[in-house]
Amino acid sequence: MVMIRAIIRPERTTAVLSELLSAGFPAVTKVDVFGRGKQKGITIGEMHYDELPKQMLMAVVADEDKDDVISVILRTAKTGEGHVGDGRIFVTPVEEAYTVSTGKPGL
């Protein structure tokens, strides 16, 4: 199993969640986050915004589904060719997972 964390623009969240559901991946956690990436914030007029609102989507999937989920996120979260600030995807191994209501291990 792997955990996929995608930090994306808030305006792309609905589309990404919809595409993940259509692709058979309904289990996603969504968290509002703030941060800055390589662009180091943005400047509008005389105001500099150091931290920008983003949303983090988290999903734990089977190893064999990893590439499919990443492909959906990359395709759907992208706002245009080479746009800075579209987000990042992080993949980490998950050793174990349990369902709280049943205590059973696995997805």
C-alpha cells in the first residue's frame, strides 16, 4: 500500500475528486492547507502573499493502483502547460492500515 498526498489549487479540487471517483478511487481525505512552493508566494501590486491557500488530498491505495491515481491527479489538477503553483504529489509507503469499526487490517 502507498499513501498519495496531492497538494493542489483549491479550484481544481472538485474536478480531481470527481475524476478519482469515476476511476474507482472514492476514498479520499481533503484538508485545507496553506504554504508556498518554488514561486515563494505571489506579489499583487505592492502586496506580497507569502502563504497561499491549497488543498491536500490524501488517499491510501494498493501498490498496483498507484500509477493510475497519480495519472488522474496529474491530468486533472494541471491548469496549463508549465504553470507554477499547480501543486505537488508525494508518495510514501504504508506498512499497515486498519478499519476502526471492525478492527480488520487492509484497505
